[in-house]
Amino acid sequence: MADHLYPVPASWAAKSRMNAAERAADHALSLAAPGRYWLDRAARLDWFRFPTRADESSFDEADFQVKWFADGALNVSVNCIDRHLAGHGDDVAILWEPDDPAEAPRRFTYAQLHAEVCRLANVLKAQGVRKGHRVTIYLPMIPEAAFALLACARIGAIHSVVFGGFSPDALAGRIQDCDSSVVVTADHGRRGGKLVPLKANVDEALRQCTSVEAVVVVRATGGAVEMVPGRDVWLDEAVRHVAADCPAEPMNAEDPLFILYTSGSTGKPKGVVHTSGGYLLWASLTHELCFDYRRGEVFWCSADIGWVTGHSYIVYGPLANGATTLIYEGVPNWPDASRMWEVVDRHGVHTLFTAPTALRALMREGDDYVTGTSRKSLRLLGTVGEPINPEAWRWYHEVVGEGRCPIVDTWWQTETGAAMIAPLPGATALKPGSATLPMPGVAPELVDAEGRPVEGAGEGNLCITRSWPGQMRTVWNDHARFFQTYFSTYKGKYFTGDGCRRDEDGYYWITGRVDDVINVSGHRMGTAEVESALVLHAKVAEAAVVGFPHDIKGQGIYAYVTLNAGEEASEDLRKELRDWVRTEIGPIATPDAIQFAPGLPKTRSGKIMRRILRKIAEGDVSPLGDTSTLADPAVVEHLVDNRIIAE
Ligand code: ATP
Ligand code: MG
């Protein structure tokens, strides 16, 4: 059933940039002649000095480095703004939809974006920010967030965006790790009708941070905040004293553009460093190919700017391509579960790019919230962040997209900069739950536990055997950790940490993180598969599956299940679900324990924290490890109190 093929719709095939055979040929060329291929692709950007060298990376310990286009010079903000001004200055660059639907949206043309970014860049300069300095950005989803990223890029400062939902402690840790001299924040943020005290959080964080000399504050809500004289400045006041033009700093392709701390679902966050040339090329190329982007279309990526998805597909990819990008301040389910579809209708969104966690939450509320809206403008849907359960895929496809919009399931990581394995909507037939095929230049390899490559159809640990332009360059201040984390497990390869299956058609299926692959009586099983079977049941909204030590089987299966709105937990249902999984997958996959849970522990980017679920299932609940990135710690207490003792 999951392997059911959705062919490329005729309307997409007719206008696509490449068909399936051309995609395969393009991919083969990118691997066979990478130097020429990538220098050709580099021409999609505007350079001060065009590079003569492409990939100079090595994954071997002796001469380890990740390096691309090293003799090129460019400026990222020029590529995202200035180069569009001559022909497209009046095109809309940013559409902004406020949290509260009763308020008016805002829009900024490329010409206006230029002025906003230049002024903010000049304000940063006035606060002493220079090329190479770090600026921490702690903002809600307002247009100023995009301005701030681009303003840093303009003057060569390195931005570190910290998601507005993080606590003062988490913020402080991230400021200290990269020694930021300036923080850009807002008085308050708004999400789902609630205020988030961003400035107060910054004040608290800065009691632990000595590196910060200035705080630039956006007046977003007009709410009262304390301003520290000599340190804090209001952006709206500071811009009055600066020019509306700011020269763009020429940057080497390998100069850092930003640091972004990983979401922390598997451990202590790492400061992932991306550079100017390769990253921008990768974000812009994948945005064009995966979403078949054409000028004039409205592109909506619903991620937060605090995650890599927001960096690459709200700001850098779309703006480098002259797109109209939508920034939405709020959450998917406020004022109600129709909100996303109303935003689609209000702005005539062509492409929506969102996460499985949001889809599962909305699916749970029933179809009426969707079908009461038009959605006629939609032509393409995308997903990222976790394996998408085929059930959620089909709901997205049939209910949201009315069967006419292809679904682009993009597999990638903070570390990879942008999409790595993904369908091209005009070229790739789809299978629900598979991210399909590698992007140009991407060389995936599945290896067994000993590091031996798995040929043809099979399953293993997902590695990438050669560098690609958008690869992270280092862990900030810890190059040894970079090598250790990603290149020491399998010699000469980048190890993603994900398990993966390749089918007879060469399609890739992410089975979950390798840590989450369970071994039941010698059968290896991806947690994603069992979860998808559970979610397929009409009463189940969400499921998380982990392994626990089992005397006889080696590992047993422990499932946490959240039911749809209005469904009751019961012993009968527990039995029904066990039988259900047995029928769907087979007896080997029958859960040993099913715990009904009103909520699952998630990171602030909405990913299930399986590390914690594993500990609870193992009965090892005293040291749960770093829980600072949890969105709602109360969820964990409930789980611990209601733990099942599995036989
Ligand atoms: P951390 O690295 O801090 O533990 P994280 O891995 O959740 O956190 P991200 O870089 O945001 O941080 O997420 C990348 C991971 O998300 C991938 O390694 C993969 O496990 C999962 N993922 C992302 N997109 C997909 C997808 N389309 N299908 C399956 N899994 C995906
Ligand atoms: Mg990760």
C-alpha cells in the first residue's frame, strides 16, 4: 500500500524543467564531472569575483576539510536583494501575515526590502558590529527577522538565530558559545494570541553573558519593557539617524554566513556553521528544483526562522530566486484549525511547505476545517522534518491538495544546509513516505554496522560519500567535534545518523534515526514503520515507538499513542491496536506495551524526543538528560507517572 506510485501529473510533466530521464542524466553528470557542473551552477549567483575552483573537500582525517568555490567573492544580501532591483524592484519580496487574522497583512517590495535591510545594517554598524562579529537574533516571526538576517549578511556579520520559544538559559548558552556582541530582539512576540516576553528573556539571559555590548529592540507589540541605558536601543529610533543605503561587504565564498544551533533532539546543541557561497548556491538551487519555483508565485514555508528550514526556505533560497515569500507570525491551530488554509486563500499561496507534526495535529481535528476553505491557488505541497506517515501524506494529498498537488517530501538536516533527497515535482513519481531520489551532486550510500556498503535494494545507515556545496563547514569553536561527530564512525564518509532503506526503484525511505532502529528477535525494524501503522488506525492521531530491553527478544517495542479528539483510551482499544499492527506489518512488530499519552515530548521545532521516550520505556527515569529544548516539560511528568511495565 505504502509503495503505491503517484505518477507525475500531466500538467506538471508538460511544463517541467526536467523529466525523470533528464533528472537521472543530470545527477549522473553532477557526479561524473563535478568541477564543470558546479562552476556552471555557480553562475546562478552574482559574484564580485567568479570562482575558478569548485569542490576541494576531503573527508579523510589526514587532509580533512570542507571547502567550495574558495577563490570566489560575493555578498549574500546582494544576491537576495540588489540584483533583483533593476527588473523586479516592484515585485513583492515579503508578504507578512500577522498572528491575529483581524489585523492587516504587510508587504514589502524588493525596493523596500533593500531600504529596510540597509538601514538595519547601518544601525548594527553604529553599534560597533563589523565583518566576522557575531549577532544573536531572538525575534518573533515578523518581517524584521528577515531584515536582520540580511543586514548581517550585508556587512559580513555572522548571525546566530535563536528560536523565540527558547528560555533565557538556552538563549544565554547560545550567546556565550559564539560570543555575540549584539542581540537583536523585540519587545514581545505573539503566537496563538499569547504574548512571549522576548525582551525580558534577553535581559535575564544577559545577566550571564559578558560579551554583549548592545541590544537592538524592535517595537513589535508596543508593550512595556525595560530599556537599559547605554546598552539597549529601539530600532525605530535608531533608524532615523542612519542612511538608507549601505554598501555590501565583499565576502569570500568560505566566510561564515551564519551559525545555527541544532535543535537538540539527540543531545547537546552544536553550533553548525554555514558559509556564504556554497550555502547560498545550495539553498537557491534546491528551492528552484524541489519546488519548481517560477517568478510571481507565492511561496509559503511555515517553519520558524529559528530553524534551518526557515533560513533556507523563507529567507535565502526564495529571495535569491526573486520569489515572493510569506512570513506567518502565528501557529497552525489558532484561532482554529482552519487558520493555515485561510492564510493560503488570503494570499493566493501556490506552494506550501510544512512539517508532518503540523499535519498530524490538523488532521486530528477533522476534515471540515480544511474543506470549508477554497485552496484553489495551491499547486504544490511540501514536507520536512520527520518521516511523514503515509496516512498523513494521503490526507495532505487528498484533503488539503484535493489530489491535484504533488507532495515534495524533502529529507535533509541543519548540517546539510538544504534539501538532499527529494522529488522534483515535474520529474519524479511519488511514493507516500519516501523522500525519493538524491539531489544533484548528492551521493548517498547505505552501510551496514561494519561500514560495508549495501548494494541495490536494502537497508542500512545513511552516509553521504562526497561533499556538496551546502554542507556545514565546522562546529563553531570545535572543529574536532565536527570530525568526531560526522566522519569518524565510517571512515571517509559523512554519517547522517539516520537509518534508511533503498527499494528496487532506487527510492530512499528514511526509517528513523539509527539509535531508534529496533532489533526484535534479530529483526531490524525502523520505528517509523510501526508508527505509521499505528497512525493509520482511525482513532490514532500520533504515535512514537521506541525499543526497550527485553529478556527474550533482545528488544521489545514500546508505543506511545495519542488518540484523536473525542476518542477514549481503554483496554479494548489497546488490544485492538496490538492486533492492528500485527495485521498491518506482521507479528514481529506487535507492540509489547502501549501507553496512551495526551501529548508527546517534542522539541520546540515539533520533533518527537525519542531519547526521552526511550529512557521512560526502559524504566530509567531519574536522569533524563538535557531537557532544556523541550517545548512542554509537563508532558514528560505525565508520561513518567503513567508508565507501563512491559512484560
Ligand atoms: P539534533 O541534530 O540536534 O539532534 P535534529 O536532527 O532534529 O536535532 P534537524 O537538523 O532539524 O535537527 O533535523 C534533521 C533530521 O530530521 C534528520 O536527520 C532526520 O532524522 C529528520 N528528517 C528531516 N526531514 C526528514 C524527512 N523528509 N524524512 C525523514 N526524516 C527527516
Ligand atoms: Mg540531527
